[in-house]
Amino acid sequence: MIPSGASGIAALDGLVQQSVAQLCGFYQILPDFVPAPAEGIKMMRAARAVPDVFPEASAVAAENDASMQATTGLDPVKTRLGITRNLRFEPLAAAAEALARDVRYNIFRERWDVVQQALHVYNLAKGYTRNARAASLVAHVKTMQPARGRSGHPCKTKPAPPPTPKQK
């Protein structure tokens, strides 16, 4: 259990950094493991829809016909190793996705509590600015208001100007 307070924050920071380092270590320990490009894998998505039975059947066809193997360049052994490797990686991918989902949920859950408390402070501070405490809170309310992402005033749109008549 991580202690609370400053020592708890430092311990949590250390654990997070250690976990990130271990996750990044996968790139070193897994052979031929390549990170996804920044633009994503849009053109390769169709490959995910093809069941493993299809490349296996292609490997069998290439094995049984030497000219097919020579013409296409399909290596049946490499094909089967790729299928096996992908089957082994699938549980890792599922666990990583579950971890990412759980981490984001916990970030959201903790943030939700903090935001609720911050909104409560903001609403109380707005109310207090109307009485004797106004001097000390007005500046804080003015800082919080734009930080919320709202102006505090309903959006008033100006009507479009009337069309000007064309002159001849």
C-alpha cells in the first residue's frame, strides 16, 4: 500500500516511472517488434479481418506446388511462424488494452472528484463575492471563470446586417 502525503506521491511517481520503463522494455526483449507509425495502420486494417485459416491454406498450396512458391515468394515456414507469433501476442495486446482502459478510467474517476470539488468552490466563491468577503475573492473568481472554458455569459449572436441595396 502506498502511503498518503508527499511520501506517497513520490512513491507513486517512482512506481509509474518503473512501470513505464518495463513497458518500454518490450521493444528490446521482443524480436522484430516495431512500434506503430504515428499516422496509424489504416491500410493494414484489412489484414486483421482475414482469419488465420487463409494464410495457412496459402502456405499449404505453396508447399504442394513448387512453382506457386517460386512465383509468389510465399515461404510456408515463415507464414506459419507469423501466425503462431501473432496468436502468442494476442493475450499481451488484450492485457495492455485492458490496462490502458483501467488507467484511463481511474484518471477520469479521480479527476471527476476533483472537478466536482472545484466547481463547488467556484460556486461558493461567486456567491461570497456579493457580500463582505468580496474583496478577497473577486480576483479568484475572475481567474476561475475563463479557466472553466466558459465566459459565464450566455452567447449572444449579433443579427446579420440587412442587405444593402445595389446602386446603379
